[in-house]
Amino acid sequence: MSEHIAQPTNINLINSSFLIGTPILAATSLVYYSMNYGISWFEPVIFFFFYFASGLSITAGYHRLFSHRTHKGEWPLRLFYALFGAAAFQNSAIKWCSDHRRHHLKTDEDEDPYSVTDGFVWAHIGWVMVDQGDEIVEHVEDLQADKILAWQDRHIFLIGFLVGIVLPGLVGFALLGNIHGLLGGMIYGGFLRVVVVHHATFLINSAAHTWGTQPYSTANTSKDSPLLSFFTFGEGYHNFHHTFQADYRNGHRWYHWDPSKWLIQTASWFGLTKDLHKIPDKSIESRRMKATFERKVEGQYIESDYQEKLSDCVSQLRKGFTDLMERRKEFKQAKKSKKQQSKSSWKSMKEAHRNRIKQCKMKIAEARNEFKILMKSLKDKRTNKPASA
Ligand SMILES: [Zn+2]
Ligand SMILES: [Zn+2]
């Protein structure tokens, strides 16, 4: 990592001054403000509004819509992301996505702009503060063709200043009608919020490549951390994301904390997003099975029948999910013709559909159980105990 050592000649003065200056400005202005005005309902409201607006514009907008094209977004939403993404002070969407696409293409390699293999601090903040030669903007022709994003790229700092600092000040002034509101808006909705959103999103490059589990792949340093998702608008499921980057969700289960996913889903009800791409459950779970197996056998000689058993489990699981989807579709179709049937014939038909669905679920459960037995036999093999199955 010698090329990343900060020298007076390669420090990016503008970025460094901004990243060091904003926490100092936020802290000193908070002390002054608290001593003069204290705190009421207004400060948390303005903070959280601008926190979610700018943070989600980065995660749902810059990341999942623009970088990965996991769904389509209508122009009012793209404009919102362009305005509030600028307010997060993380450069224009075009430049952000160019770096991010390179991060996925070259994860942990020299070309990865924020590779954690060069250190936690480098991945978190160092890469922004040190110049890495000429700025590379590539693989973003699709975004450069978007008029909203091209306009944002041309005026990024002015938009950021107006939406990220001036706007919260004006909202504060409008709400409280005095200098107290103006200052409170600028400090809580502006300075403090910028610092918190900065470090929340920076954690995805540093912490999400350092701490957590790797349920889907060990091909790179990306990790899953539900805890981190609370601070990163759902981006903590980073191993899932690196494995299935075309999915608009990072937390793929309904109970996974992922506000970015919920925003994209909610926007689809109003026609603002469409074509939300989901990786099928069968692909997610079979990938997880394979990764678990690979982890267990790492560095060991394994007879081919273990590999065959794994393939059986995976194909049984995939078939179970495919059949389940089919049976559910058939049941849905049958429900449409419900009115044309007598009560008793519909009742027996419903029962038959439910039974077929149940059988598919049992097949899936069986595949999961077979896999558990396989894992146990591998464990027994390691400890030289006779396999129980
Ligand atoms: Zn990504
Ligand atoms: Zn990553």
C-alpha cells in the first residue's frame, strides 16, 4: 500500500479540508447553538428529515438505481436523488457510480478505489483524501446520457450547498420564523447531518468489508452484518449484495432491516419505480448451500460422493422452489374461476391445491434436511467419528 501513503504532494486539499473541517464546524456550532437555544422538537425533526433524504438518495439512488440498475426510476425520483444526493457531499452520481462499478469489478484488487486490503482507514476515508493520479470516469455512459445526472454533474457543488446547507436553514426559518430556526436548520439539517451521513456511508466500504459473516461467497472481503444495516440504510448485507448485485434488495428477507429496499418498494406503488429485480429464492439458497459446503471442506481432500450429495441437495431444492412457484400460480388462476363453481366443488379444489403446495414445501424441507445431514457427516469425517448418516 506504499502508493497510498499520504505525501504533501498527493493530499487532496479540498476533500481533506472538507472531511476534517465539517466535524469541527458541526461540533463548535453545536456547542454555541446549544448554549443559546437548547434543544426542542425542531432539531431532531430537521436532522432526521435531511438525514434520510440524503442518505437514502445515496443508497437507494446512487447505489441501487444508478450504479447497479436494479430497477427503473421515473424522472421525479431521479431528480430527488440528484438534489439530495448532492446534499450528501459525496460527489456527483456519475463519478460516485464510476468508482462504485470499479469497486465491484475489481473488489480487493489494486484497481479497487477503496479496497479494504489497503487498510480500514484507507477504505473508510483515506481514498477520498489522497489523490490517486488522474480521475478515472469510466463505464458510466448510460448515466452520462441521463440529462438530470449530467446536469447534476456540472453543478454538483452549487446544488450540494443550496440543498444541503441553505435549504435546511430556510426550512428552519420558515418553521420557527427567526434566526434560531435558520441556525438550527443549518446546523442540524446541514453540518451535523453531513458528517453523520458521510461516516454512515463510509462504513459500507470499511466495516462491511471487515466485520460480519460470509454466507454466500468468500471470493472477496464483503461481509453481512445486520447491525451495520441499522446505520447504513440497509446496506449492511454486503456479502449478499456483492454476490447478487442485480437485486434491488440487500436484506432479502422481509424482516431484514433495509429502508432502501422499502423505499424502492413503496415508490413502485406510486409508479415512481418499476421492474424491480429480485434474485429467485432458489438461487439465493442454493448459493448459500454451496458456500457453506465450500467453507466446510476448505483445504481438505473430499471424496466425490460428498460433492454428488451436495449436487443432489441443490437440484432437489431448486426443483422444490420451481414447483412451488408453479403450484402457487395455478392456485391463483383457480381462484379467478371460484365464482363459477359450487361451494362444495371449490372447497375440494382448494384443498387439492393446498395439498400440492404443501408437498412442494415438504420437498424443500427435505432438501434442507439432507443438506444438514451432509454437513454433519462432513463434520464427523473431520473429527474421524463414524458418520451417522
Ligand atoms: Zn454495490
Ligand atoms: Zn463492497
